[in-house]
Amino acid sequence: MLWIKALHVIGVVAWLAGVFYLPRIFVHYAEGRARGEDVRRLVVMARRLFGFMTIMAALAMLFGLWLWLGYHDDGRWLMVKLVFVAALLAYHDACRRLLARLERGAALPGPLALRLFNEAALLLVVPIILLAVVKPF
């Protein structure tokens, strides 16, 4: 079961790398587009990163489910953690929707809003980590 836990952590770390970097690409795109710069490469980068982070999210979920079924832990901490994980999946979907707008050449929110969006992921990740490590209840 430790191998499954290790694979789960690897999937989560790789997923979060994308979750934290993709919105930065959105910021650079919005700023570059406002200055009239060529931002086509950022669209390609964003598309590829989203594909990678989606695969990693699926693997993290798969190995997380495997762990849950293997340990049968139904503590309240896990249920609260899963609420935050669901919110992180909603954040992932919001990234997908922003990517679709970027690919169409549609306007994105301003750079400040995108920077705040980028930081919002941390408000979901910190409780997930604390609940998984500390298991407070």
C-alpha cells in the first residue's frame, strides 16, 4: 500500500504544479495581449500543460480512491478533505474554461483578477495537506 501512497503523492504534486503554473500563463497571456505581443506560444503551452495536469489529476484520484478502499478510513477529516478536493476539481474546471476562452482568442479577466485566481488555489491546497497530515478529527 505504500507504493500506492507514493504514486498518489507523485500524482498530486504533478497536478498541483500545473494548477499553480497554468494561471500564471493566463496572466502572461493577458498582459502580452494587452501590449500587442505575439502570445500564440502561450496558448500552445497552456493547452499542453492542461493536458498534463488533467492526466496527473486523474492518476491522483485513481490512487487516492485505491488508498481509501484499501484503508477503509471514514474519519471526518477525510470527508472534509474530500470537500476541498472537490473544490480543487472545480478550480481545475475553471482553468479548463479559461483555456477555452484563451484558445478562441476571447477576452480573459484582467491580470489582477487572474493573479488572484492563481493564489486562490493555495486556499484549497493548504487545508487538504493539513487534513491529510494532521487528521485533526
